[in-house]
Amino acid sequence: MVNIEGIVLYKLLELGSLSALADLKSCFFSGAYSPIYRTVKSFYTKHGRIPSFEDLKLTLRDARLLNSVHALESLEVPDVELDLAVSALIDQYAQVETLTLLDTFVDSISILDVNEIKESLGTILLELDSQLNTDEFIVTSDQLSVFKRPEDSSKSRVPSGISNFYDSFVGGFYDEELILLGGKRGAGKSIVCANISAAHYEMGMITPYFTIEMTSDETFDRIMSILAEVPYDHLRKNTLAEDEVNRLAKARSGMFIEGDKHYNSFLEHNDRFKLEKELKEQDSLRPEAQIVIVDDRELSITQIDLSLQKLKAQHGNKIKTVVIDYLNQITLGGNPDSMYDWKDQVTISKQLKNLARKYKISIVSPYQIDDNGVARFAKGIQDACDVSIVLDAKRVPGSISFKCDKARNSSDEFKFRTEITWENLRIDPMEVAYDVESPDSEADENDDPKASFMKSKGRIGGGGEL
């Protein structure tokens, strides 16, 4: 049997390849080779270079470890490329680790239900991905561009659809970003999420909505209420007026390829149930814009990863943003108690950021704050996010206020307000003043979201042009 571990370490000490060292991990080595690898890493950390055999023999004081180095130096090594040997070592480790994890899975499979089986398999994939993640790479300046064409820049971001101010000055939602929406109960977090999904659908995109507490029917009704601009209460209680049924029928028909044909037939027979039956049985959804809802009461990071993998394979770049409602209800590794553990909550936030980078999408997820305005369970959940905004639906009636709590790539001193028709839950993205003027007061720059943002960027109020 080929001694891959020994070959890799021999070649590493012989050639001093920094790129090979960057691809290696301690878990790839076993037995006497494990302490040799740790010693090499320690030497590199201290001296900034990879040691040679002579370096190790001169610096080592442990007799057993020194004997291991002498044995490694006397190893007969075939003439192979170091990169090829490293790849073989990683493959060998992956095979052994996979078999070990699968053995544990097989031992317990007889007592698992279908959801637990999927969760276990997904956990194995995540475990392997975390242990074998050697995708880090160095990019030199000749591979990068500082001047970007407008069409190239637009590919990496999409409008939020809920605020012209946010889309204009912040730029909307960017690829690989994690956007967190904080708020107390009743702050409008899920309403904002539904509006994002609806707005993106109207723009011709697909924005999957992961729902945990609400059912898929409840989530879909909210989105349909927004799209058709009909009272959500009427839709929920099934007390729709005739004109409201017509608006819903038109919005529903618009989701299908030949929806216009079915809608025109509906106008003749006026049977809403017949319309929907014909749409489902005789037509297909439009491929370019869809409402996709993932309903999972025990949603875990693993399930999100598996679902995104499937959705991206099916819809490709039509998916630019994903809504996950909401962060505090996501579990880690299928453990329901993890939603109450602050350490797990921080890990979940980090994993969401990793998924945004993995699939090159933006992820929007609400989280709960306490009465003091601090994230419940763990303020550390904000560490991994790119933007964190606190919502308030009670500050000004008929609107939702947004105040930035963190922005990694822009000023975090902006705030804005959007008006909302609570009857049909639809947010109007038009700019409005953050504060409502009293009749006797004069408006100042702090009442205007644009002026507030520009001041924070140093462009007004004596800051000059930057």
C-alpha cells in the first residue's frame, strides 16, 4: 500500500512548498506523521518558512519525534508531483472519513424516519465540507478590475424592492451578503419578507421563502394579498368581494405560461375554483418568475443547504435572493434546543453567511430583539452579517421605520421609512421623510432620509465632497 502521508510530508520538507502547506490540515495525518505535521506548522508560524529535514533535526529535542523524522527521511519516495500527492492524500482522507460517518449512520438508520434520514445525510455532507474545505485561493491584482461596467455591477446585486432610498444609496442586496432584519414581536419582520418576495416576483425573479412558524398557505396568502392588493383579512376569512376575487384571479393567472387564456375564460364562467383547477392541471408555471415556499417547522442549516442546492440546480441564476423567516428558529444539526443556545445562534448566523457565499446569493433573515433593542439570545449573531437593520412598525402609524444597526460596506448611520397599506400588507417603496413633521415645526435634514444619509457620508453640513 502506498504511504501517501509519508510521501506528502517528505515532498513538503524537500521542496518547501507554501501552496501545499496551505492545502493541508492536521486531520489528514495519523500516527507518527501527525506530530511531524504539527511541528512543521509550528516552525512555519515562528520562522515564516517551511523547515527542511536538517532544520527539524537541529531544533527537535524529543527523541521519539526525532526518530520519526529520521524514518521519514529514509523513506523511498516515488517521483511524483507534490500537488498530485496532496490531492491523493485529501481523497484518501475523504474516503476514510466518509466510511466512518456512514458506518455511524447505518448503525442507527433502522430507528430513523424519513426526515431524520435526510437530516443525517445532510449533516454528513456539511461535516465533510467543513473538514475538506480547501477552496481558499490567492487572487493577484492582475486578475481583478477596479473599473466595472454598469452591466457587470448590476449582475452582482438586485433591488430590495421595498425602499427606493435603500436601493439608491445602499445599492440594494448584493451577492454573498447576509442581511438581518431585527425587531420586536409585531415589528413587521415577516411582512417585510413577504414584500421582498412579492417585489422580486414582479421584477421577474425567483426569491425562495423559507418559512418556519407560518405555514406555506399563510405565507402564500400574504404574498397574494400584496400582489393582488386585496385585504389580507378578507382572503384569510374567505369573505372576498367580487372585485377582489377578480384581482386575485388575474394575479394568480399571471403565474402561469398561458394564464391570460385561462383568465379570459374565467371572466366568462366566473368560477374561481374552476380557474385554479385548470391552471394547475392544464398549464405550467412561468419559468422566469415564481413564488417558491419551503415550509419546514424544524428547519436546520443542513436542510437550508440541501434545499438551496436543489433550487439553484433547478433555477440557476434566476435566484439572487433568499428569505429565511426567521434566524432564531433555525436549528443546528437537527437539535431543537439549539435555537435557545447563544453559541449555536452565533454559529447559525455564520453558517447563513457561508451559504450566501457558497451559492453567490443574498440571504435576508429576520431576528428578534428584546425591549432594550438588543438581539435576543446573542448579540453575536450580528458579527457575521453584512447589514443589520432594526424595524419598528409602531413609531409612525401606517408605516415601517428602518434604522441601520450595522453596515459592513457603507455608512451605518442611515435610516428610512416606508409607508404600508396594512389592509393588503403592501409596502410602498417611494421615499418619505423618516420623521413626521408637526404643523409648527420646520423640517430639517434629520427628517429627510436622503439628507441624513448624505450627512453621514460627509457630503453636507460642512463635511465637503469626499
